[in-house]
Amino acid sequence: MVLCYLIRFLQVFVQPANVTITKMDVSNLAMVMAPNCLRCESDDPRIIFENTRKEMSFIRVLIQHLDTSFMEAVL
């Protein structure tokens, strides 16, 4: 449920009117937020680097496609 709230919050920021002001499109938001939401438990830098792209892609897909319409009254 917390992830849904976070994604809904980020979806507000990727609306075109906000992107023109903040310059933070969906890719930029995913890049910034992915390490905070998902964390690789490995200590190997290669594995961390490989997972970073996957984590960013996953957050980007959530921002773009997760249906958070049930939270319209909340945010």
C-alpha cells in the first residue's frame, strides 16, 4: 500500500504541466527514486550496476502504468 501512495505521488509529478517546471520526467524520477525503493543486497559492484538499470526500469513502468485511480480522493 505504501508503494501505491509513493507511485501516485510520483505520477502527479510526471504530468506535463509539472515536468515543464521541474524538468523531472518519468526517467529522471525513476533514476532518483529507484535506489530508495529497491535495493540490491549484493556487495559486488557489477551486480549492483546491472540491477540498477532493472530497478529504474521497474519504477518507470510503475509510474507510467500502475492504476492508482482508487486514491483520487487521497491526493
